[in-house]
Amino acid sequence: MNNTSSSVFESLLADISSVIESVECIEAEQGIFVEFGCYLYRVFPAIMELQYAENPPKNKKEILQSLSTNVNLAKDLVGECHKKNHSVSGAELVKIIAQLEGVIQYIGECLCSIPSGTFGGARYAESAVRSLSDELQSVHFELQQPLESKMSFAMPKESDLYPVDVDESVSTESSEVLSMPHLIDFLKVTNHRSQLQHENKENSMAALSHVVNYIEPMYDTFFCPLTKQIMDDPVTIENGVTYERKVISEWFETFSHQDEIICPITGMKLTNRVLSTNVALKTTIEEWKERNETARIKVARTTLSLACSDSMILEAIIDLQHVCKRRRCNKVKLLSVGILPLLIRLLGYEGKDVRCETLELLLQLAEDDDEVKEMIANIMHDVSALIELISSSHQEIRHASLLLLVELSRSRALGEKIGSATGAILMLIRVKFNHHVDSFASEKADEILKNLERFPDTVKRMAEYGFLEPLLDHLTEGSEEVQMEMVSCLGELILSNDSKTYVAEKASPSLVKMVQSGNIVLRKAAFTALAQISSDHPNGRILVEAGIVNIMAEEMFTRGTYDEPMDSKKEAAAILANVLESGVEHDRIEVTTLGHRISSDYVVYNIIYMLKNSTLDELSTNLIRILLCLTKSLESMDTIVAVVNACEASYTLIELINSPHERLGVASIKLLISLAPHIGNTLAERLCKARGQVQPQNLIECATEASHITEKQAVSANFLAKLPQQNLTLNLALLNNDVVPTVLRRITAIQRNGTRTSRYATVYLEGLVGILYRFTTTLYEPKVLFLAQTHNLTSVFTELLTGTSSSEVQRLSATGLENLSSQSINLSRPPQVKKTKSKKLFHIPNFSSFRSLETRKTPALCPVHRGACSSDTTFCLIDSKAVERLLVCLDHENDDVVEASMAAICTLLDDKVDVGKSVSLLSEMNAIQYILNVLKEHKQEGLRQKSLWMIEKFLVRGEKESVSDISEDRLLPASLISAFHNGNDSMKQMAENILRHLNRMPSPSTSYCSL
């Protein structure tokens, strides 16, 4: 087909479509114009035959051009008439109709010039074109005819092919019969029912039905005299008149007596109700319908291929639906002329009704027909256009698309395409679970998903989108091969926590069985899946009930690597660690057939032995995680400490601190922190003796900027802080390696940037402050004392009291101040005015308040410590302004912070200092109110005891104003009486003393009567 003829062909068809649409809008002589349009429409198949002929004639181009010229003329004539419409004169109308008649006749001549060889032996096609050509050449349009004479517009009729040889005298009698009430009522009912049956078809096919009727002429005998419809089952009654079987049967039933029955048309009385099938007429009608339906299919194809108006496309699709419903063989005809690709293309059509009807026609074609589904699969390379219709805002389109997908998903080829289409599974899952929005759509989406469960890749995709049920069903009930594929997929999925729980509940027993199977691939996949499921702590209980603990212990301790090429110890250790970290009660879980519990010497020894000999970082990490979980039990902790000491495993743990695998290093340090309260001095000594990078100072120096604090840096600092604070060897090691300046710089950076810059910032800060605090426990060592003075630790801790939100930092700071303040009385000396020169051995942070050691002024005499005091040299709390901040901390919600702050203040009321001066200073700061609040609000025995001790000091050494404040507190007596009755001996004695001071108890001198 060359480009020129193709262009003429397309232009010709487009012009014909335009003319057909225009004639329907002309009101004058509407019947003639519609008839003209019908003739043009009937030319469509002939042009199609000419264009797509296997052996096109030599004069093909000339024929098409001639046809195009005449159609263009008709287009102009109709356009002129359409433009004027009501204003066109009678003479003009006659002229236009005559010219249109000439156009039709000339088109008939053009068709006649098509050679016979064009049809390739298709005798029916040639016969149809020749018949149409003859008819067109003899066409004649008559004006001003009554409507009855224009029945050819609706249905061209010819003489009856099968006349009935019966004497009928119906001129007068017939008219009387037709006017009988009985027949009128019957016809009303029949016509109403017929109208309801065909209403939709007639409304939607208004234009196309006229055209199709002209493709193959109908005859009067085809129509039932009562329904005026073409008969499906024509039967002849006694007098020879033929009716539709169903209608005449209903007519007979309206008569109660046999002798009353008459023919509804002739009025002749009938003696019987015998119905004889009119075989010849029935056969003729069937043949006519077959030929007519074939032509209708071709006409519809032309309409669809031309992309005509919405109404014409819609009518063509609906007509095809009716044609296909009539007989199954019409499906084959429809498919053979290439309509299927056109329908699939229409899925993306803009018009809602067109898309909806297209979906219904595709469903009609595909239903119970695997070959059609295969054809659709071959044509529809991408089903995304169909998938998009699922989310249409129009319910009819949604439902139609889902119904089609239900049918298509039964096909293997299409099922795989649907499952692999972008977003298809996600959209179907969404529709399935939106039952409250559209129950019908939800039901169909569920049916589609069930059909797609046959395809493993689609099942995996469902699981990826959170619909795990199909995968788990295959995993628990499928063959070993299917199970292997599903469990492998499960291991690869990244599951949400809710999904992990669902999998654990449904598949845990199956996964545990797979771990015990002899299939290496299956075992490995099951281990991977269990590792992910167990990572969500709430699933621990479910897995324990499934028996996973003893299975994993068996994999770790009993199963040898020589049994199979897979070493499962690493995976088993990871799963067991996950389960134990979930917080399940593990002390009583037996893990061997000999009754060994997981906290037994046997299990702990095996874990530590594996740890010492492990070359796999991941295995070592998980073994340490298991030990960490066991340390939460006192019984298990004793066992672990004993085995670690016996095996000298502390060396291994310390060496692992510097592992390049950060998780292993972190896990090792966490375990060492747990062991520190039990073997802390041993760990400190071995840490100091360690070689290489595992040195105390390296645990701090590895830290970078505060904004990039890692977990390892945080736990390293905490490890140094948790080791016994009074271990002088470790403290001197840190001092000699100049760790304190680094620690102070880190603290300053964190205070400047805040703790929100890193999730580990607070933990890191607590560790750093803990390192500083440990130096205050060994102030008896001159080097440590000099370090505390040089770096003015009193001011550092004072700043930290209220400069952070961490309760632990505040507690450590208050305790550090207590230790420093307890040395003040020993360090305070009468003032000596002289200059001293001393080298600064350490860097002093910017925030520390200090005086230059080279030129220092004479310190003021401290009234409390009776000598020259300062915050840096004597650690005086008064000079450092720490007392005010400590008093504020007495209102803290954390009991430990309150107790530590109180203990620091108590150093100012010690008998070694001037208690009277101290009480006076504290009274000026309203300290007694803070102390009374502590007594009333806290129930901890240590706090209450310190409060009573301080109150007694204020009563004994304070002035009248302090005594007055105490005695006026209305709630104090109740607290004192409670302590007197319920406290320990020391508290009882102090409460008694205070009550005496307040005159609430008799003094000892008046307790006994004189004899």
C-alpha cells in the first residue's frame, strides 16, 4: 500500500463519517437525508475490501479518487443544507436532493468498476459489492411522500419470499378484529414488554441500526405481525399465518375456551392450538442474520478504525456486544477482522461510556476462551492502561475493569503480565482492603489476587506490598520446592514490625522445622527469615513457644560443621540473641536433652569457649549479646563471672574493644561495663597493661567532634567511668596520658552544641563527667590533687550542676563536689602574701574560673574553713558559688540527685568546720526551706536521715531566726513523728532531739519524778 492511496483512503473514510453525522441533524426531508447517509455507510465495507485486498486492482487509485471526489461533493451539499436548515427553499432542496441522488448513482458505478480478481475468490464479498452497486445505480429519492411510504428509511422491505397460500378476506373483517378490545389489550401488554426488552438497544443504536439495515435488506415475512420484530422462532398456526412462537402462545393463553380462539390478525376462529415451525422461513432468517451480522462486524470495525465521534464508536461497540451474544461463531468473525487491537486501544479513550462498553465487550470475548486471552496477551504488551482503570472515579468503569481482570487473570500469560505491571498489585491490595468503600470491587480484587497466587513472582510482590498471606500459605502448605522459594523471598523482604509479628504467629513452627531439615538451601533461607522475625522484640515469646531456643542452642553447641557444608552457628547465635533481648524469661528454659538450662555453667562455658576461639566478628558479636542478656539475672551473672575468671576471658573481651567491626567493639565494652561491679579492679589492671591501641587514653582520644558522636565513643567513656573509681592505677594512667584536657574539651563542645546533636551525646557526656568524678575519689594522691586544682574541678562541677538536663551528670557533679569539699578543711591555710612561680602542666579550659598561679592576690579568709580559701586551691563551695546551685538541686525530681546534693551541703556542717558560720551562711540562702521540703516530699531513708541531721544542726547552732522558721512549719511535726516511730535507731534519735528542741517532748531532766 503506497502512501498516496493510503492518504486518499483515510481522507475518504473521514469524509464519509462527517457526512453521515451531518445528515442526522437536517430536519427538512429528514428521511431522504438519513437514507442517503445509510447508503454511504453501506459503502464502507466495499471500500475496506478494495483497500486491503491481497491483489489490488490497477485502477484502485482512480476508483478511490473518484469516490473521494463524489463524497466531497456530497459533503458540500449536505453542509450547505445543514447551514441553512430551516431557511432552505423548496426549489433548492429539490436541486440538492437530485445532486445527492447523482452522487449515490455515480458511487454505484465506481463500485461496479472493481475487477472480480480483487475479491480473491470470496464469492460472497463479490456478490455483496455487485448487489450494492446495482442498488446504488438505481436509487431514486422521492419528495413529499407520506410517512408510511418512507418505511424504507427504517427497514427496506421486499415481497414475501415465503407467501402463505390461504384465502384471507381481511378488508373489512380484519379491521373489525384489530379494533376488538381483547386484541388491543394484548397488544398493549406485548408492545410494552417488547419496548422494555429493546429500550436500551434502540436508544443507544439509534443511528447505527438504520445503517445496518441497509447492509442486507429485510423482508416483510421476517417480522412478527404482533411484535413488529424479526422473529427468532417463526411458527405457523392453523390458518397459515406465521408468528413468533412465544407471542402467539401467550395469545392463545388469553382464551379460556377452545371455541373462543381466533387469529389475532385475520379474526378467523381456530379449531386447535397447533404451532408448526416454519422451517424454511426460520432458516432464511438465520441465514440473513448471519450475513447481516458479518456485515455489521465489518462496519463496526471501520467505525472503530476511523476513530469517529464518541456516539458512533459507542454504538459500534454496543452493536458488537449484541452480535457476539447472538452466536458464538461471531466472536471468531470479530477477531478475524482485527477488532481486538482496536478495542484494547480504546481502553485509553477519553469518553467514560466508550471505555465502560469496551471493557464489557472484551470481557464478553475473553470469557471462557483461552485462545482469546492468549491473543489479548500477545497484543497487550503493557496492561497498565487496564490497571489504571481500577482507580477510576467512575464506579461503572472500576467494576467493569475488575470483572475483566478477573477473567484475564485466569490466563497464565496475562496473569504474569498483570502481576508484573507497575503498581498493579499495590492497587489491587488497596481495593481489597477497602471493603467499606466498595464491597463489590473489594470482592473482585480479592478474586484477582487469588488467581495470581499461582505465580511465585507475583506472590513475592504481594508480600513486598504488605500482603503476606499468600506467601505464608505457600510456605506452610506448599511443596518443598515452593517452600524453598517462599522462605527465600521472606528472608529477602524488609518487613515492618507489624508484618514480622504476623509472620511469627503464622509461620514460626514451619520455619523451625525447616531449620531442622536436611535441605541446605531451605535451612539457610529459614535461618535468614527467623533472624529478621526475631529482630522485633515482641515476637520473642511466640518464637520461644515454637521451641526455637533449644533448637538454636543445639545448632550452636551440638551440631558439628562436619555434618554439612553450612556452619549455622553464626545464624543460630544471632537468632538466640534476638530472642533473649526481647526480655523473655530464660532462666528455666532447658536447651539440651540432659536438662541444661541456658544460664547453666555448661551453656555459659560453651559460649565463652566459642568466643575465645571465634574468628568471625559477627559470631563473636552475637555471643557477647547472649552473655549480656544473661547478665540481667543475678544467678546467671554469678555464673558468667566465675567462668570469665576461670577462663581468663577478660583478656579476650578487652582485646575485642579495638575490633575494626564496631558492633563487636561496642558489644564487648557493654559486657565489660556489666562485669565491672564484680571484677572491675581486675579489668582496670588488665586494661592498663594492655598493649597496642587498647589503652585507657585511646578510649577517649578516638572521639571526634561532638556532633559526630558514635555509640562506641559513648560506651567507651562510660566504661572508664564505671570501673572502680578509687582504682589509683587507672586514675594515674589517665592522668599521665593527659586525658583530662581532652575530656574537658569534649564537655565544653557538648555544652556548646547541646545533647540533641547526637543520640549518644547524653550518654557520652555522662561518661566524660564520670571520668572527671573518679579523680575526686583519690585526692590523697598528690598528682591527682594537683590536677584537680590546676583544672579547677570545683568550678567545672558547679557549672555542670545546672548546665545539663542529665540527672546522672548532676548526681556525679554533686558527688564530685562532696569529695572536693571534704578536702577543703585540710587545704585551707592562713593567708600568706607572696608570689609564687609555677609551670602550668595542664591546659585549663576556657570556662574554668581560675586565678593565675604566677601572680595571685591574697585569698580572702573563709569563715567556714577558718583560712584562705578558693574554688581552685581548696575546692571551697562557698567561693565557687556552688551552694546556691546545690540548693536548687534539692528540688530535683530524682532522689539520687537530691541525696548527692544534700551530701555535698552536709560537708559544710561537719564538726571540723565552723558550723555556726556555715549555718548562718546557709540561712541567708534560705537553705532550711529546701531541707524541710526534702523531708516532707521524699520517702527514701537516706534522704530523710540527712534532712533530720541538717535540721538538728540548724536548731543547735543556728540563730533564733532559723529556729523560728523550723518551729513555724506546720507539717514538720508529722514528719518527725513518723521518723520517730518508723525510722532506724539513728533517725529515731535525731527525731527525738528535734522534737525536744521544739518543746514537743519533755527533756531528760523532767522525764522522771523525784523520789
